[in-house]
Amino acid sequence: MLKSVRSLLATTAVASAAFVAFAATPALAQEESESDLSVSGNVAIVTDYRFRGVSLSDGKAAVQGGIDLAHSSGFYVGTWASSLEDSPLYGSMELDIYGGWSGEVTSGLNLDVGLLYYAYPSKDNGVGPSDIFEPYVKLSTTVGPVGATLGVAYAWDQDSLGDEDNLYLFADLEVGIPSTPITLSGHIGYTDGPLAPEYLLGGTDKTAIDWSIGASATVLGGLSLGVSYIGSQGPNVDDYTDNAVVGTLSYSF
């Protein structure tokens, strides 16, 4: 799910910077805030919400969207949400809240480090815990039309994970086709922990590999169309862990 997802520390840093600028030079405060802070957002309709190869919408369409606030220093905060197949444990909506820092650490190499909180505000409170905290680190680079990312996300022992930890390693590759609006993409991920599909279904295997290949195209301004073929290792359950073609219609602003 990168899907780009984000801490009180980041919020405090942004607020403090804005306060100092305002106190020092009131006449320039608005100009600096306009140039130093940026807001971006996105909305999307997907034919299936797949998270690390597993469908969280029971093979059905989902509505998604998010908004980010970024500072020129590299700090950012944001939130993203998706509709889910309604269940007592997760409810009908996932709400991700995240914060972190992103920037170039050496020529051509970018670092993104942050903390992601998965929340399920519409769940049945009588059922066990489901919210998860997950720090992440990503390194990315771009060479011509090719972009590559390596990342790790680690959720420490939490009640929602059965007092176990979960490790996720992943690699993403994107290739823009010159003189066209088309971008090809590939992804592979490795799970070690209680979020592995077989273990979620009551099995004993806590490891799994998920993957996807896809293409997207910008068709009008911020409007994009995409299609991906997504699969995962483990039990083949219809509308849950089976290989699937997923379509996306999204708009970024």
C-alpha cells in the first residue's frame, strides 16, 4: 500500500518554525509560510484495496483519499483513508496518520523516515485491538526515467499483533516511458510476522512474499488511470489472497 503514510514531533517542528518566523518578522511571515509549507492531496477509486497482497475490501471496490502538509525542511505530516469490507475487528474504514522527514542525504539518494499509525475508528469496540504503530525507512534514487526504492517497516510487539512484532521489507521500481504519459512499475515485498496471509487465516507460516506489476498513465492534468496485477505467496483464497487485476482511477492536487 505506498503507497506515500505519517507524528507529533513533525507537527511540533512545523508549528515551531512558523511561530519563530512570525515573531521575528511579522511582515514576512505569510510570505515564508506560503513558500515553506505545501499542501497536496489525492482521491481515488480502486477496484480492490490490496495491502501487501491481501484484499481488505473483500475483492470489492474501495474509495480512498489523503492529504499531506510538508515543510521545506523536509518534515511532513499527513493522513490517508480507505473504505473496507465491514468487519467487527476493523469496521468499515481504515485511517492512516503519519509523520516523518524526507530529504536528500547525499547526491542522488533520498531518505524518508517516519511513523505510521493504522487506525480503525468505525470498528466494534467490543472486539479485540486492531490499531497498529509501524515506523518505516525508505531509500530512493532516480536515474533518468528509472526510479528505485528500498524500504523496511517494522511494527514492534503490540496487543493488536498478539504481542508479536512484524517485519516488512520491500523494493519498488518505476520506469517512465519517454515521450509518453505511461509509467511501468514493479513491487516485491517480504513479510515476517503475524501479518503474513497464512498466519492470519489460522496457519503457522509467518512469512510471505507479495508482488505486483503495473502501468499507469496521466490522462488529464492530475487525473491518472492505472492497472496492476497483484499476487502473494500462501493460501489462494478468492477475494482475499488470490492473484488479482486491480484498476485505479485517481486525481492528485
